[in-house]
Amino acid sequence: MKNKIKVYRAMHDLTQEDLARAIGVTRQTILAIEKGKYVPSLDLAFRISRHFKVNIEEVFSYDENTQADAGK
């Protein structure tokens, strides 16, 4: 799953720590999601998108190639 969390953090002048604190996760969780090493739960994805006041599709997009690579 691709995401634009880093872009939205930059637009809102937030660090990974700031975002993590705001949505109730660790900075390491935000880092892992940004790098594509962790796919967030639907609840967490919605919390992130709500924090930025955008639709979930604006932050996250499904990439079949990424999913296929993750299974190897």
C-alpha cells in the first residue's frame, strides 16, 4: 500500500513524533508505515486521514505490485 503521509506531515509542519502523539501510536509505527514496511489497520488509516481532514484515498492507495513483492 502506498501512502502520502510524509507529504501531508510536511504540509502541516509535523514531525513523525507529532503525528504519532496526535493519533496514539509510536513514532516507529509512523516510520514503518511511511516506508511501506507496515500496513496500518483500517482504523489507524482512518485516524491518520481524519487528522489531516482528508479522505482516506487521498493518503493511502493500493498498489498490487507492492503487495506482490511483500509476499515474496
